[in-house]
Amino acid sequence: MKQVIVIITGANSGIGKAAAERFAKEGYQVIMACRNMEKGRKAHDEIRRSTKSTTVDLLEVDMSSFRSIRSFCEIVEKRYDAVDILIHNAAYFNHSEKIYQVNDQGIELSFATNTLGPYFMSQLFRNKMRRSSDPRILNACTTNIKHFFDPKRTIDIEGLTGPVPSKKKYNAYKKYGDSKMALLMLTFKMAEEFKMNNIKVNAVQIPAVKLSKEAKQNLKSLWRVAAEVQTFFALETEEMANIYYDLCTSDRFSKITGCYINHKTDLMKPTGYKPSLKTQIKQFFGYSLFPVYAIDPNRLEKVWEVINHMIEHAKEEKSL
């Protein structure tokens, strides 16, 4: 029987690590794609010991760098016959950062890591995933995008590229939300584009999850208090890992593409442009609706245009 190959980015900790362990227990060939190789090696060793699996590999990749992603994909291309499941779990969010952050190409770091990186990797693996009998891509999104229920909230397109704004205050929380909303919008466009190759593309909404002791120690005092409060009602990382597994393997989702799915594995729906009071309450406290901003045709095309322009620039660099 052919072994199913799954790539999980950001697999050195949290949900990514728990997901890698879950897939390894089930006998999958797991490729842990990690930026921090010191933590990656430790997580890799722990997973191999706990699962007794010999089919867990560790490879380095920085999801903010086109060059690193291309190098990672070239290695996978040589070592493996196909890619069956691609889980874009890695994300950049440094809540305390006040200085404007960009990658090696001058692209805002959250957007480069959380939006462009997943799309670029998916494009590079597209032909390889076509060889799979049931190829699936899963993008990890967040409840942070609920801020887009506010009709005044928009993605700061102008702040994504070019010279670092000297007078513009850097809001890490907003940049993270912008990048995750763009990833959700990208999910819908990718699902259309990849449909001809039978590649299913969906996004999952990650609610509050319990942070590790190490993660809490890296937070400032106010955020640490918030994390402690969150612990009382948050999901365990293993619970979210099980949801990743279900969405990427079960027959229930074998034909579903272009959907946003919550932690109860229900398909979410967009709100109307003028929601009722009842709907507004459901927006902020429920998990069944997402902002209509994500499917607004004009905004969707603008984000799609910007993303593809950046990707084309990366391809041109390769040909130089």
C-alpha cells in the first residue's frame, strides 16, 4: 500500500507538533517543515520516540523567504514521489513588536510568512500534488479576522511592500489579522484555481488554544494574564491536531473545497452586508459566520492581484 505523505509547516511546537505526532501515529510519512531547527530536532526526536515511527522527517524552511521555500520544495521533489497533504500551520506573530518588520525582499513579515509563503509553496507543489489520488491543502486561519466584521476594517494593501514607512506605527496585531484575512481570501481563489487538478483547498478557523509554559514566558505581563484566562476555555493543542487530521483524511471532506471550517468541523458562512442585530451577536460570540469582507469581489481581486504580482516577481528572480 502506497504511503501517504503529509507536510506540516511550523511542526516544531504547538498544534503543528501535535498534528505531526497524530499523523505519525497513524502511519503517515510526515515531513516536519520548520524554521527553528534546534526546536525542530528536539520535537522530531520526541515524536519518533513517542510514536515509534521511522517515517518522520525534518526539513528546514523559512516561510517568509521565497528562496528558502524554493530550496525546501526542491529537496522534497527529489526525495518523494508525491505530496498528498499540505498543512500550512506556520505563522508569524510577535505581539510586542513595535518596529516595522520586513522579509529579505522588503515585504511586510506577517504577510510574507502567513499569506505569500503558503501560496508560493502550494504553487511549487501543484504538479507533485496532482499525482496524489486525494490531494488536500489546509490553511490555518484565526478568530482574529472577526475584527473584519467592523465595516471600517480593511487590509492595509499599501503597507505590504516598498520602503519601510518611517512615520507609520507598526501594529503587529493588525498586521497578523490582515495576513490571516488575506490567507482566507486566498483559500477561496486557490480552490477555484486548483480545482482542475482535483486539489482540495480549505481553511480552518483556530479558536483560542492553550499555550505552553514556554510560550507564556515569552509574553509580556498583560498578555500573560490574558493567556492564563484563555486557558480555562481554550482547546488543547491535541484537540486541534485531531481536527487537522479529520479535515485532511476523512471521506466527509474528500469532495469539499473552497470552504472555511470551524473547530467543530462545521462549514462556516459569510454574513450579509447589513447584518441584523441577532446576526451581529452571533458574529462576535459564535463560530458559524465569517466576515463578508472575505468574499467581496473587488477586495478579493485586489488581494489576488497583489499576491500574484509578488509571486511573479519571485519567479523572475529564479530565472535571473
